[in-house]
Amino acid sequence: MTIRFDDRVAIVTGAGGGLGRQYALDLASRGAKVVVNDLGGGRDGSGGSLSAAQAVVDEIIVAGGEAMANGASVTDADGIFAMVEAVKAKWGRIDILVNNAGILRDKTFTKMTLDDFRAVIEVHLMGSVICTKAVWDLMREQAYGRILMTTSSTGLYGNFGQANYGAAKLGLVGLMKTLALEGAKYNVRVNTIAPLAATRMTEDLMPPELLAKMGPETVAPAAVYLVSEDAPTNVVLNAGGGGFEAANVTLTKGVHVAPDAMTAETIAARIGEIRDRTGETVPDTGAAQAQAALAG
């Protein structure tokens, strides 16, 4: 089966280069009309220019596709909502949103300013919230929507010097989990990708020999699948360098103790049992986790 996006309209943020560009090109090559959104700023979020987004649009048009450029910052709610209105006016619908835009301001937590922390949260987490909010009701009304969040290994597992980035990226997983539940009956499916790729964001974070094996084209297949008509929902896929893995927030069987044994000393004595991963599960909801805790 060939995955196609004929008559679908997609918005890809941060699509002026790197992963976003690859996503936009791939979606367009499979029939989607694509909005290439990119502020055109530096890796730290400074500056701005429409030229990067327009260059990708030009690539798509030369290849026979349809696309439009947009330079709104994902942190600018008015700009993003105006973009959505312009897309609706031009193409009548929005079927896909890929929240890909991001910045880096890496420092150890000791050296990181609160402004650096807030800036990264605003772009990655709040930027995705704003873009998703702008299309959410439309997708519900048309009973179709595919939304992709972007997490990272830092958010899932931690990396030195990226406290701001990790906090934002794991926040997006939590956002996905609730939206997947709220969107289910409206055929709005929400997933998350954890990409590992050679881009401007990672060019000085990994050795050249590793980067050479990890172009954006090694990630895009997972992203394309996760926004397709037959995509699942509430899934986190790691992708890069030819590897594709699913990441889950698991729950151990743990222990259940009597009221008179509910002490810190009991936890200390039984922490090995509590952390034992034998028979761990993946709860479908937070309520399911609560039920497991109370069931004993």
C-alpha cells in the first residue's frame, strides 16, 4: 500500500531547513498541499527571514506540487491564527499539523538563565500548543486531523546541559497523551516523533562520522506514517539512522502495603520490588494508573 496525501493540506513548522524541510518535501511528493512555516531565525531563535521557507516552497513547486510560505513565529498566537485563516481561505481545510519548530540554548543548569529556560519552553512547548490550538476546532469539525509533536532523547531520557530543552520536550509527550484522548471520537489522532538527525540543531552535538549516517531522510518515513490516514494515536516513535523504536511510559507492578506499613522505611526496604520491571505495563490513561495503584 502506498501512503498518499492527495487533497490533504499540511502545515509543517520549522520547515525552512533540516527535518521540517524534509517532511514538507515528502508530504508534497505524496500529494499534499503544504504550508511551509519558518521564522527563518538563528538556532537560538534570534532574527528572522522568509527566505528559507520560500526556498522550500520553490522546491515543491518546481517538482509539481502546491505550497505556500509563512514566516510567523510559533510563539506569536495572532500570527499563527492568521496563518490558519489564510490557509482555510486558500485551500478550505487543514488535515495535518507537524509541530517541528525549535531552538536551542544549551548550558548547564548552573549557567542557564531563566530567560534561556523560558525561551526554549515558549518555542517548543507553547509554540506547539499555539499551533495545535489554532487548528484543533477545525479538525474536530471536519472529523479528520493528524497532529505530530516532536520530542527528543533529552526529553525521554535526559542529556547533559539541556534542562530547558528536556523539560519542553517531555511536556510535549504529556500534551500528546491528553489530546489523543480528547481527539479520538473526532478522528483527530495525535502522535509524537523523537528524531535523531544531522541538522543545524545537532551539527556540533555529534561527531561527523555519526552525522553522516543520520540525514533527515532517515527520520521522515516515521513522520510521514504518523500523520497518514491509517496512523495510530498516542504513539511515540524514535527515528534516525535507519532505526525505529517505540518509547513508552511504563508502570511496574510495584507493591501494595497495609495502612500501618505506609512509611518511608517500608519504601526504602522494598524499593527493589517497587522498581522491578518484571510484568510492567503501559497504562492507557492516568485514570488507569490510579486504578492500578488502588487495586493492589
